[in-house]
Amino acid sequence: MLMKPISDTVISASGLGLTFETNDGPVHALSDVDLAIGKGEFVSFIGPSGCGKTTFLRVIADLEQPTFGTISVNGMTPEEARRSRAYGYVFQAAALYPWRTIERNVALPLEIMGYSREERKARIARTLDLVNLAGFEKKYPWQLSGGMQQRASIARALAFDADLLLMDEPFGALDEIVRDHLNEQLLRLWARTNKTICFVTHSIPEAVYLSTKIVVMSPRPGRVTDVIESTLPAERPLDIRETPEFLAIAARVREGLRAGHSYE
């Protein structure tokens, strides 16, 4: 697996904050977030439940609008990036339509975007091959395991070949063995596609194993308490998690999470 060259800034946030107005009063989800993510990086966001990890991803995707501060995606506003189809989004649940086959689930965004039948067929074949689901085109979601369904969801997000992939804790509901396998596959996929990946997780080992950069966030309102640049080699077998270097990075993540609680 080759390490990506980090050059152009894909995501830039400055003084970003978001407050939700509710019947019980304002909820401050994000506060003073400053962050830059470079092209080709694999960036994990980790923090306690409710700290704003998913909210930040949704701001990037123009699914939520910030209350103050600025954010750009590929030099555009999130709305412009959404309209130009600059990203793919993978949700916590696979969210596949049960009445559509796997190939027709992957085809859905391509149909919406008006790709020709021939182009849809080529893209579906290519992305299913990327996630090791070639041969399962005619299966329905209920005929696949949970891990395979998530791989189909990733294929759908990759089908229109956006450079940015937003992943909201996609493996959180899977058992540890399947999760380990998908972590390995995701690293291989990242190496093959040159995508920039923003990945939300609650797992310290998962964040350290996958990432070139780990963003540690505090409890609500979500602030960035630490940004950790990984020193791990590009080649990462699963047993790298037992090495002193891996454990040292994990310890720093854990310390950042503890420090973040001082805001409460």
C-alpha cells in the first residue's frame, strides 16, 4: 500500500460553530472548530457520544448549516460542493433499498445523475469489484451479511467517483472479526482510489489503525482537543496494533479524550 501525497486542502474550517434551536433551548453542538484536511488524507474523528463528530460531517455535506465561522470543501461552499457532487456519504446503517438488487442499489445515484445505461453498468462493475462484491450483483440486501451490506453501501458512495468520501461510523454495529476485516479492506480501497476520507468512529484502535490524522473532540459543544499525525508505516497488518508505536498513538488519543472532559 502506497502512502498518498498530501498537498491541496480539501476541507478548511475556521471558527466553525453550530447551535441547534430546540423547544428546550439552544443546543451548542460545535464550537470554534479550526481544521484543515489535505487531499489524500484519511482522517478519523473520535470523541464521546454527542460531541459533534457526525454534525461536523453533516456540515461538510451541507446537511446542516453552521451558525458561525466558515467552511470550504474543494474551495467551494458545502452547498456548491453538494451540487457538484464532490463527495460520497456512507451512513451508520447500510440504508439499502430491500426491493432493489445490489447492482440496482449501487446504480441509484447514477440514475439520479442521468448516466447512460452503458456507463452505469461499467461503474457498477468497477465499484463492486473494488469492494469485493463482484458476483453478488443480482442478490438482494437481505441475502447478504451485515458486512457485505456495508460494502455495498460503500460501493454506492464510490459509484460516481467523487474524490471525497464521508463515512459516519459505518462499522460500529458489526462484530469485531468482521470489523477488522473491513478495516483491512478499507485501507486497501483507500490505497487504490486516492480518495480523501473523513471517518467517524468511537473506537480508538480503529481510529489509530486507519488514519493518517486523528481528530480528537471534546464533549458538547464539540471542540478539537488534539490533532494527531500518525507516524505508522503505510503497510499496516492487523498485528501492528500490538506494537509500541501503535500503543503510544492510542495512549495520546486516550489522553486527548480525557483532557476534553475538562470542558464539562
